[in-house]
Amino acid sequence: MDTARILDGLSDIGCGAAEARIIQSLCEEEDRDGLVRLLRKRRNCLMEELRSSQKKVDRMDFLIREIRKEQKTQGGK
């Protein structure tokens, strides 16, 4: 994959300017191992954000179910 395509996709994955400069430097140095390592690190951060958000959604779903159950036992208020 060429450097331009890699750099074009960085904003889509949430990379900031500093991280983009590091990635550009790795591309220019043709350090594919370093590039993959950095992208995997970024991916791990995104996965952690995803898991955190999923926990929040799960908690919200629980609260909604509990409120609905309570409504049913109180006659549908």
C-alpha cells in the first residue's frame, strides 16, 4: 500500500496530527514492522473504547428493562 493511501485513511481512524507525522515517517523509512506495530496499538485503543462504550450501552439497556418491568408491575403507568 502506498504512503498516500495510508495517510489518507488516518483521519478516518481517529489519528491526530502527531500520530500522523510518526506514521508518515515510518512510511518514508519503509519501516513496515513499525507501521504495523503502531497501527495495531491504535487498533487496541479503539477496541478498548468500543468495549467501554458497549458496557455503557449494556448498563443503559439494563436500566430500561428494569424501568419497563417496574411499569408492568404497577399497572402500566
